[in-house]
Amino acid sequence: MTSVRKLSRIILICREAEQLAEFYIRAFGFVHVEDSPKSDLDFAELIGFANGQVRFKSLRLGNQVISLAETQPPGRSYPKDVPNWDPRFQHFAIVASDMAAAYANLQAVPNWTPISIDGPQVLPPSSGRVTAFKFRDPEGHPLELLAFPRGATPAHWEVKSGSLCLGIDHSAISVTDTSRSVAFYSRLRLARTASTLNVGPEQEKARQSSRSGCRGDGSGNPNASRPSRRTVMLSRKIRSSRALDK
């Protein structure tokens, strides 16, 4: 039976890898790792792109790596205005050592768009009292800045690096059936480590877009209600993914 040892990297399909890499370097302090000079034919076939070309640009933040996969011919952009409980929605969270400073640095970099309203939000005790801010990179991929409260930072993020951003804490996917998804990932030897119910005004602000047409239930009605979301954390040695549902 297949057993997952760890998550190796996060791959973002993109149209302009060079420009997107510059954003991640300036906004969060990622560093360049390597480029793939030739098209990765195996990956192209894996994603059903056998007749196209895919080249990678890899970046590192702390101990985590992301790969920007530029396709030729270019694919479609990440879908706009997808509610974050839609199964197409996935994001990863970048840990900030100082949320105020990290948010100010992000504001100085152009071309990203907010998802959260009113800036970073301190979430309630049921969500660990973390401070969170969700947004999209210049090509539309959802991201999150995350800061832990003083005295409650996980040991593996207690680092003295002097950097505003330390690494990637988790990747989150939205699912329609938590039990079914947990059963699937359990077969890959990921273990369920925690569950939370994400409700309240702070959660609403953290996951709601400030742009018209992307509020409430995704219908364009800013007064429409959102479903609460249950978060299930799964890990293999270190926390690696979260499965979310309504």
C-alpha cells in the first residue's frame, strides 16, 4: 500500500513564471532554487497536457518549496470569484513572524488582490487565536498570511531567522464530504490530528472578498449567508494539509 512520507512541494500552474516568481520573492522573501530548462514531459502528461510544454521555476521559503509551472501554450487563468468552500478552491498559508510588518510589506508589492476585508483578522479561540489574512497572487492563486499568538507558536516555527515570513504552514483544500476525504487520505497514511468549526464574524471577514460580486454565498449578494466550515487537519510527521467542508 502506498504510504506518504511528506509533501514534497506545492505546484502552481501559471502563465508567466518569471513575473510570478518576482512577486513571491519581493512579497515574502522566497529565494530561487532552480529552473527546469527543458519541458517536463512526464508532468505534462500527468496533467493531461501531453501535447504542450511545462517548465518549472522552483522557489524556497524556509524548509518548504513551491514550483511555478509555466505552460505553453498558456492555460486558463485561475477561476475568479470562486467561493472558498468550492472544491476548486485551494490555498496555502505562509507563516509571518510579525503580521503587521509582513502585511505592510505585502501592501508595497503591486498586483495582488484581497480576499479578506479590513486587513488581518484575529480569529476566535476555536480557531487558535491566530491572525489571518487571505488574498490572491497576481495570477489569482489564493494565499494566506498566518501569525500565531504570542506564547502559542508551534515549536517548529520558533525560529530566530530575522525574516518576516518563515515558511509554509499548511495547504488547505475544500471538500464536499469530510468523512470520505479523510478516509481517502488515511489510506495514504496521513493521520487526523485535529478538527475545528470555523464560525464567527472574524472568520467571515478573513474569508470574504472586498470586491463586489464575491461576497456572501458567491451569488453576488453581499447579505447572503455563508455556510460554516469544519476544518480537519491531517499530517504525516508534520502538519501538511487541511480538508474543509461546509
